[in-house]
Amino acid sequence: MKRAPTKRDANHVELTDLFEQLGCSVQDLSHAGVSGWPDVVVGCMGANHLVEFKNPETRYGRAGLNRNQREFAQRWRGGTLYAVSTGDEVIALVQNWRRPA
């Protein structure tokens, strides 16, 4: 289902920049126009990871994934949909992706 482009979370640029500083590649998907689609895809360690940004400064952001995002995550047959709100969460996520299997 298509939707109108939405505005980015206030922490979108900060979190994107941090992923890149940590050596990841990031492609912005926030204006893809697909309901429930995550904000970015992050390349790290030869894998693609779908990531949703949440702004902890807003009630909407603190509420976690919305209905469309939860439905997307349930239907998606690829990897896990990750949600991050802070720089510390980005760092922990990248460290986790880099851990040997």
C-alpha cells in the first residue's frame, strides 16, 4: 500500500551519521512511500539490515513500532526489523552484528 511521504524523525540524520561513522553503509528509505517500510537499510559485515528510527523525545517515538510497522515486520520474509532510538543503541546494534557467529 502506497502512502504519502512522511517527515523524518528528528534523530534520523544523527543516527544515520553514526551508522556511517561506524563503517556501515546506509540507504534512506524514509520516503519510499510504502506503508510500514523501515526508515533505512544498513549494510554491515556483508549483510543488509532493515532499521526503523524512533525518537525518544516524542510520545509517538516512545510508543515503539506503529501498527503498519508491526504488520510489515510480521509479513517480511527477510531479516529482522530493528528499531533504534539513541546513539548507544546504534553502537550496541553494530557491535552485535560484528560479533562472530
